[in-house]
Amino acid sequence: MIALVTILHIIVSIGLILVVLLQTGKGADMGAVFGGSSSTVFGSSGAGNFLTRLTTCMAIVFMITSITLGYFSGKRTSASVFDSRTAPSRSPAAAPSPQSGQPQPLPSPVPSPQAPKTAP
């Protein structure tokens, strides 16, 4: 369903670009008044109505597909590697339990690296 709407959205967006580029601007008729020729594809005034309606229809379909794709992207559940992650099991440290009356031995210090000897 999403793939069909996406393909329709792409086709309508390309068609909308082409239809808008085919339309003549508002100032195109001004050149014809002063002797320039108005070169329109569908005639002098017949194409404006057809292209305007086609542009309106394509814009409506474009907006509907945009809203539909936005709705579907919000409804999609995304799976993550963190969803199936389990908490690491912590094994208890091998620390002796304190017994009454017996002192605990101190941990042995880690030997520190010795400084290099310098020659006199």
C-alpha cells in the first residue's frame, strides 16, 4: 500500500512540474499586443482552461498522497536493537562475607610502574 502511494506521489509530482512549466505566464499576452506572436501549444485561449484544471487536479492528488504518506510514516512501528536487549546478568563478586570477630584482609596494592633510571 505504501509502495503504491509512493509511486503515485512521484508520478504526480513529476507531472505537476511539467504541467506548471507548460503554462504561460501572466505577462505572455502583453508581448502579443505589441506585435510579438504568442506561441502557445493549444491555441490562444483554449489551453489555459485545460491546463489550469489539470494543475488543480494534480495538486489535489499531490496533497492527498503527501498526507497519506505522512500518516503511514507516523503509524509505522520501528524495531530497534534495544527493544530485544536483555539486561546483563551480574554475577556476585567473590567477596567474602564479613564474619563477626574476624578482620578482613586488605587488598594487595597494584604495583606501580617504576620510573626509569637516569644516568648521572
